[in-house]
Amino acid sequence: MIELSYTFEQEFLGNTAYQLMRAEMDAPWLVLSGPHVVGIIDKSGDSWVQIAGEAIPNAAVKGMGELIAKQQFSWLPNLIKKQWPDDVKEVVVENEGAYNVVCYKDICPKRFQLKFTPGIYALAKREAEIVFNVCRYNIAGQFKVIKTPTADRYAS
């Protein structure tokens, strides 16, 4: 589950605090105000829209979408696939701190680990620990890379 906080600042009115929650990466976002679900938003094409619930101002929905787009889990999977296109088949975000990297079945796990481990430190910018579980598609043989908050260290 991923949770974000968003404050919608309105001129001449009080600010409204929202919690954004998503159970799975392909699911839409629940929008909560206090303990109540007030709506559901999702990306449609290039824009964010409210698909259910009470009326949320369009500017707030747009701002929520911009906040979501800035988060590492929104852009890092595509960046990993772009960095290693011949090795990585898919990247699945389990949550903000855990990613599953699925490689093509014909890669050599040891060779890929040698380039992935230092490379992921250059790509992942989060200051909290992130775990990358790397496996080959439909084949045993897996390794784990833990990106620690200190940029000059890594463990595998």
C-alpha cells in the first residue's frame, strides 16, 4: 500500500488536507479527507480525473496527480527498463520501499548483478532504504539489492 499526503491550498478559503491511498500499482487512488473516502482519482491519458465520489475541485485533482507523478515509484520502473533494456523485462512496485525486477530468462544473474548493483544507486534517489528483488522470468536464480540511505554503500 502506498500513502501520500496532499494539501490543497485555496485563496480566501481554508486549506484542505487529503490522504491519497493506493493498494496496488494498477489501482486508482482513494482520496480521503479525515477518516472518510471522498473520491477516487485515476490517470486518463495525460490528465488526472475523478472517477467517483464527492466533487473534488479540478485544481486539487490536478495537484494530486502532479504530486503522484513526482514520486519515485511513478518513474523509476520505466527508468530501470530503459537503463537495461536487454536485461529487464518488467519492474513491479510492491510498495515505496520494495521493487521486483524481472529479467529475461537468458541473462546471466551474476553478470547482471555486477552492473545493476552500482547502477541502481545512480538511478534511485530516495533517502530511505529500498529493496530490489531481482529474478529471471520463469527460472530460479534470484538476488537482492538493498539500496541504503547512504549513497556510497550498498549491500547485496
